[in-house]
Amino acid sequence: MSGVIYIITTGGEGYIGSTNDFKKRISDHKYNIYNKNSKQYNYKLYKKIRENNCQYEINIYEDNLSLNKKELRIREEEVRLLLGATLNERRAYMSYEQRYQRKAVPTKCECGCFIRRSDMACHRKTTKHINLMISLEQNAKAELQH
Ligand SMILES: [Zn+2]
């Protein structure tokens, strides 16, 4: 297995990519620059290249990496951050912790409980939530009467 991390530069900006099949990846990039039917035609990288009269440079940053797909993506993300590449659509790799943190950030329900976003729909059907909402309503009514 021979992994490659490469850089595409165009108009003073950069894109970091990784692949185990450099030739194929390069021809994919070419296809995406010119082919309007490509799903990726409007990606930042290809737009920028077209703005720049289709002038771009591809350089290999590291090669002969014996990394599996996942490890290669982790390395790609490290290099992307290191070089401050701005033309990538998204992170190459999000760690389990990063993904978990995103889901786990609790949000406040209208009943006052803090609930993970992913659990919110279930939570709203619980007796706990319903009872809290009822007592909130009763409190509000009681306050109005005072
Ligand atoms: Zn609630």
C-alpha cells in the first residue's frame, strides 16, 4: 500500500488531498474541474481553479506512506491544519471525540431540563417532561392571579 498526501495550489490558495491511487485521484480532479455533470463541479477547489484560468499545481507532500485509509485521512487532516489549506470542502477526518462532543452537547428543553440534542424527541414524550410542563403552566397561572 502506498499512500500519498498531495497539495493542489491555485491562485495562492491550497487544497490537501490523500489517496492510495494517485493517478486515479488526479484524473478525478481533472474530471471535476471541467465536467459540469460532476457532483463536485461546484466545490471550492474546482471553482477556484476555473477562476484562475484552470491554472494549478499539484505537488506530492508525502508519499510511500504505509497507512490504511483511516490513518491516511488523519494524516491528511493534520497536514491540512498545519498548512492552513483553505480549499477543502470539509475536514478530512473527525475524531471519535469530536463527533461525540458534537452530539453530546446538551441543549435546554422548554421544561428546564438539559438534554442531548439526539435525545430531545424521546424526552418530550416522557412523563417527566410532561409533568414539568404542566407545573410550569400552573406556576405561570398562579403568578398571574397574584
Ligand atoms: Zn423537557
